[in-house]
Amino acid sequence: MSEQMTGARMVIEALKDQGVEVVFGYPGGAVLPIYDELFQQNHIRHILVRHEQGATHAAEGYARATGKPGVVLVTSGPGATNAVTGITDALMDSIPLVVISGQVPTFMVGTDAFQEADTVGITRPCTKHNWLVKDTEKLAETLHQAFHVATSGRPGPVLVDVPKDVQFATGTYMSPQKAKTSHYAPRVKGDIEAITALVELIEQAERPVLYTGGGVINSGPGASLLLRELADATGFPVTSTLMGLGAYPASGKNWIGMLGMHGTYEANLTMHGCDLLINIGARFDDRITGRIADFSPGSKRAHIDIDPSSINKVIRTDVPIIGDVGHVLEDLLKIWKARGRKVNRAGVAQWWQQIDEWRAVKCLTYKPSKDTIKPQYALERLEALTRDHPDRYITTEVGQHQMWAAQFLGFDSPNRWMTSGGLGTMGYGLPASIGVQVAHPEALVINVAGEASWLMNMQEMGTAVQFRLPVKQFILNNERLGMVRQWQELLHGERYSQSWSEALPDFVKLAEAFGCKGIKCDDPANLDDAIREMLDYPGPVIFDCLVEKHENCFPMIPSGNAHNQMILGEAETQGVIGASGAVLV
Amino acid sequence: MSALKIQQGSSKHSAYDLRDPNAELIETHTLAVIVDNEPGVLARVIGLFSGRGYNIESLTVAETDHQGHRSRITVVTTGTPQVIDQIKAQLGRMVPVHEVHDLTIEGPHVARELALLKVAGKGDARIEALRLAEIFRANVVDSTLESFVFEMTGGPEKIDAFADLMRPLGLREIARTGVAALARGG
Ligand SMILES: Cc1cc2nc3c(=O)[nH]c(=O)nc-3n(C[C@H](O)[C@H](O)[C@H](O)COP(=O)(O)OP(=O)(O)OC[C@H]3O[C@@H](n4cnc5c(N)ncnc54)[C@H](O)[C@@H]3O)c2cc1C
Ligand SMILES: Cc1ncc(C[n+]2csc(CCOP(=O)(O)OP(=O)(O)O)c2C)c(N)n1
């Protein structure tokens, strides 16, 4: 197809050819030609957000829920700069996004023109790659390359900056098949020798652990199935990072919970005491390693990762395997089976005894209350009332509520849990829930939020109402910047500097003002009914759940400490940790 | 809750403190990076180094394959072996980067730099400067009655040595290109 058309039209054609169904965006002067083309077609749906940051997070939610890239369209200058936080968020969490930004005409670039910003300069460090397209002839090919780069290898955000004159000018459209994308081809097959070396370790290990991460989700649903097969066939315990929840089912028998700063006691001690640590698509983030020098001191480490720069970045690896999780696990299982499916059953059985002892600590125990809603209780009830829903998706904001959601909600399949892990962006959850709901209109989509985070992008409630997206905003309202307050309590002498949420809106009235439903609940006795009311309502809901104000999120490994130096809350610690109480040394 | 005692000083350990307690020796490596000669590619490479806190001792870049639209960036960097490996992996995953060669470990290589040195002086100092230039095979590319501009090529150490000798003899200015390097052999 060598059709002549304007650049603006090419954008639409390229999106169509890439299978894009939805674009999240916000118009402005520098993208008007593209919006004009959008107006004149019916293939691509446009979701008008209320702020460009909302568009990027919505696209992230959409991408995580579908496995497809999220597409964002913004104008030049402030449109592009507003998108930067979401682009950075997607880079940190390896989410494929294609962001198309308008730019001032080429002949005005560099003149401080109206709404000019050096968008490729600003987004260079927060994209996987970006392009300024100066010639309409190159536009279609560049857009196809952008999709290729965003979705190949380790996924991530890309940006294509399109000056307005390039949108107006006419050029030749190029189809995706003809676009040159060959040179960027990250390797997906792992080295067979390295995989065999890992199989040998698997056969001998006495105290193994599978430490899984977002890479399993990135690799696609097939990778999660292979992970389940590996775990169930070997009997090895499985833990996961915040980003990998759902890859192995929370109801699975080898599941030992999330690891890391707010991970379970059993997961962290398993990491600390293991003799074989198999990292599958995780990146040894500092929230999970704690103090590097004391990280999993007695273990051999294997690391499966598609990005060579993830290997040996933080933790030295004995068996590095560069490749896609799905491909590598497939080969690994093949080799392991061919060699007779050996594992050190006796050793692993003893290891499980030890793990079960740690588990008996019941590290997530909290002090129940009849008068106030404990945030953990609220999530337990939410879980109980939604767990069996056939199609549930959870997004979160950032803070204590996010960690409690990770601890108290169980995920049995991948792509059901969307959270901002690497950047920790308050304001992610509401727009992300919108993106998920756009992808799955019939599903139950709940954003577990803190009131402070939620306020950061609350304007997107307008988007939910406009597009009839029945997202449920479940706000655990402690009237505090809870996570900050917790750190101030534990590490800064209880000096609560600026961690109060003052002058909060009346969330029920706010809901009414937006044209959706508001529910308020402050009594544990009414909570179940209130949650049911939220679930039964066919439209968007803002649920103001007033919870205990000074609850802390435990377990917690203070930053810079080792895995076995964990603070527990109300858990039964007698006989397990020393009399000094809550601090493990 | 205040009964909880966190080890004194633990808040001083930043969560981001990834420093290796057994910090190893710092090594110097010369990397040759073959990139697409596209706008912004140098900014990407430099941004990677500054953004991740890597060192650049010297950096040279020019198009080396006009038809293939390729440039060669030669960068001399320092770091622990782990950091050097990271630098190579980080460079390698950039979209416009085609090849990354660590000349320091890939075998013997030649590294050369061009320098221009302006030396001003009269009398004995001027004669001595000229004599030393001959020993170092530096060429005179400009001269007035009171100054020379020497041109010399060589490894960075040779240029350092020559510059050190010129300093007491009236070195005024020096311009260096940074290192260009190639592996030896076929
Ligand atoms: C308040 C707060 C507290 C937090 N506390 C915790 C905590 O207690 N525990 C915790 O775990 N996290 C926590 N996090 C999240 C943490 O910051 C990191 O985001 C998270 O640990 C990283 O997850 P990951 O290692 O799975 O990596 P990801 O960021 O998901 O990266 C995925 C890795 O897999 C690789 N990869 C991608 N695709 C593939 C593929 N197809 N095949 C192979 N490899 C692939 C990538 O190269 C990368 O190395 C917290 C965040 C916040 C905001
Ligand atoms: C954009 C942004 N600004 C600041 C922070 C730092 N921060 C992390 S958690 C938090 C408090 C969050 O409060 P809230 O949303 O009410 O959740 P809670 O911790 O109370 O559950 C803050 C300010 C952040 N993560 N993101």
C-alpha cells in the first residue's frame, strides 16, 4: 500500500494497522489535525481524560489489563509535560505505552514558539526511545517502529513527537510489514547451557525459592502457566514482588506471600535462608533486597531476565539467563523432565517444615476493633465479598493502603492487579482503574485508594462518569498521608511534619457533584452492607471508608536493614523472636 | 507503637544505598560503541552516563560509515568491574546502539588522541620546547616569534607527559580530541 495521505491521517491509519482500539488523550493546538481525523472515523475510540497524566495512567492500566500497548495522544508543551510522570511510571514498571505528542511546526522549533517544549529532550531519559519526526514521509514507519520498540524485549514507553506541519503535509503511507524494525530484536531464547546449569542446581537444592516478578506478567499468560507447572512439579515455594502478584495463584499451595519491605515474614525469611534463589523476571529492587551485604547470604542465585542490564545490576548472579520468561521456562521444564524430574524431595520437605513454622507466626495479624474500621479489616471484607467475582480487577494508589491491598487481597491470575511499583506515583490508581474498565467494560474494577493519593487525580472521576465506566473508588480514609506518617512515627521521633490530610472534601457530596454515587462508612458493623451497596450499584462509586487513623503497616523491614531484621505488628512472636519484642535482629 | 525500637541509625541507611561494602578496584576501560547516526544519539549516550552516575574520562564521536549511517563513539570510562559491565549492558540495550566493544578486554588495541598545544616563550625556553617537541614527534603547525602551536598524536599518557614538560616552558593552552581506539589485528 503506497497511498498518499496527510500526516494526521497517517497517524490514524498506523494506529488502525497496529490493532489499536482505544486512545487516551487530550486535544490542543498542536494536535488539532489528528483530532480532526479522529472525528472522521469510527475504528478508534478516544477517551477524553481530564489531565494528561490521567491519560498516561489510564493507558498503563489498559496495557496491564490486556497485554497490549496503551496509546496516548497529547498536545505540545503543557500537554507533553503533563504526561511525563505517567511516562516515567511506565518506564519504571516496564509497561508498553506509545505516546504521540504534537509539536510546533518544524520551522518554528527552537524559537520559543507558543506551547513549545523540547519534548524529546525532556522525555529522553524517561522513555525506552523517542523520535521527533521532521518529514511526513518518515511518519508511518516511525510509528510502526515505535510500537515495535514499546512491545519488544522489556516493554516500556516510547514517544513520537509530531510537528504540526508534518501532520498537515502529504506523504506516502507505509504498512507495518514494510517498516524497518529488524535491528531492535532483543533475544528471547535463553542459553541452553545456562538453563542446564540451573536445572542441575534445581535437582540438588535443599532450600530453594522461586522469586518471581513483573517479568512473568510481561511475558504473557503462558509464562504464568509455565511458572505454575514448575512450582507444582518441583514443590518449590513461590514468592513474588509487588509487580508479579497473580502470576502464581495466591490460592496455590506453594504460595508464601509477597516478599520485601512489607512482605510476609515467611517469604522474607525464606529468601534469607534459602540455598537456591531463582529470580524469574524480577529486578532485585531495593524494596526487596534490603541491605545488599546481608541479602540472602547463603544462596546460589539464578536470574532469568530479558534485559541484560538487570543482571548483576544490584545482586551478583551465579547463573544468569538472558531471555524471555516464557521461552526460558519452557526449555527449563523440557530439560528438567528429560533428566528425570529430579528434586531433593527430603531436603525440600524439611524446608517446608521450616517455612510452615515461620508461617505460623501469622505476620499479618492485626488488633481487631469493634468501634473503628481497621484498614486491614476493610480489605478482608472487600476480599471476602469480591473474591468469587468472575472478573475482578484491582488498581491501587500509593501508600499504606497499597501495601495492605497487596497483603490482604489474593490474585489467582495475572493481569488483574495494577499498581505503581517502581515510581510509586500517588494518583495512579483512579485513572488506571478507568483504563482497565475501558478494556473490560463488564468487569468489576476497584481502585483501593488512600484519600491523599486519590485527590491527586480526582478530576478523572469526570472521565468515568462521561464514559459510563462503573469504577469503584474504595478509599481507605485515614485523614493522614499514612505511609509518610508511619515513617515519621518509626524513624523521625513521631514528629508528624505535614502528614495530615486537612480540609478534605465531603466525598459523598463530591460524588454527587460528579454525578456518581457516594457511600460513607465508619462503622465496622455496617461495612459489609456498604460494600454490597457499592458492588450492586451499576455506575461509578466513591466509597469513603473512614478507617483507624494511626494504624501501621506491618511487617516492615526498615530500609537499609536485612531480611531477617523485620518489625512485626501484632503477630504471635513468642518463641520465634527474642524477648526484646518486635525487632528481629 | 512507640515501644517499637528501630536500631539506632537505621534511618541513616538510605534505601537507595547500594554501595558495595567491599568496594573493588576502579578500572579504566575503552569502549567502542557503534550507533545509528541519528539526531540526539550523542545526547542519549551522555544522558545515560550522567543520569546513572557513570564517569566519562573522554568521549569522541564522528560518522564512520556514511552509507550505513553509522557513527562510532569511543568512550573511556572508569568504574568497578560491576559498574563497567552495567555500562556496557545499559549501552547495549539502547535502541540506536548496534554494537558495544570493550577494547580493554577484547584484546590488544591502539588508542590515539590528537592534541594542539600553544607554548609561548623566548630564548632558551623556546629552544628547549622545540627540542622536546622533536623527541615527542610533535609538529609545529603555527609559529610566531614568541609562540608555537604543536600538534601531536599519541596515547593519552604520551600527551600528558608532553604537556607536563611544556608547562614550565610556557604552555598557554591545550586542546585535545579525546581518544579514538581500534582493536589490533584483522
Ligand atoms: C510504598 C511502596 C512500597 C513497596 N514495597 C514493596 C515490597 O514490600 N515488596 C515488593 O516486592 N515491592 C515493593 N514495592 C515495589 C518496588 O518498588 C518495585 O516496583 C518492585 O519490587 C519491582 O518488581 P519486580 O522486581 O518484579 O520488577 P519489575 O519492575 O516488574 O521489572 C520486571 C523485570 O523483569 C524483566 N522482564 C520484563 N519482561 C520480561 C520478559 N518477558 N521475560 C523476562 N524478563 C522480563 C525486566 O527486565 C525487569 O528486570 C513497593 C512500592 C511502593 C510504592
Ligand atoms: C506523587 C507523589 N508524591 C509524594 C509521594 C510520597 N508518598 C508516598 S505514600 C504518601 C502518602 C499517601 O497517603 P494516602 O494516599 O492517604 O495513603 P495512605 O498511606 O494513608 O494509605 C506520600 C506522600 C508519592 N509517593 N507520590
